[in-house]
Amino acid sequence: MKGTSRESINFIVLLIVFVLFIGFVILYFTGQIDKVTKIISDMVKIKT
């Protein structure tokens, strides 16, 4: 059972990336991406 923890971590990372990508695509096609980019830009302005 060597390397099972590493494989599970890789799977979790891939799953998170996949979910984020699907969410981004859904936002993009529903026209919500402008709001998201505005929120992100506002967050960046606050941080800097």
C-alpha cells in the first residue's frame, strides 16, 4: 500500500481544480464572470 496517501492528495488536488474550472465555465457562460472579475480586482486593490 505504498504511495496511497500521495495518490489521494493528487486526486483531491485534481478534483478541486476540476470543480473550480467547471464553476468558472458556468460563470463565464451565464455572464456572471464580469461580477467575479470585479470582485477579484476589488480584493486585489484592498490587499495592495
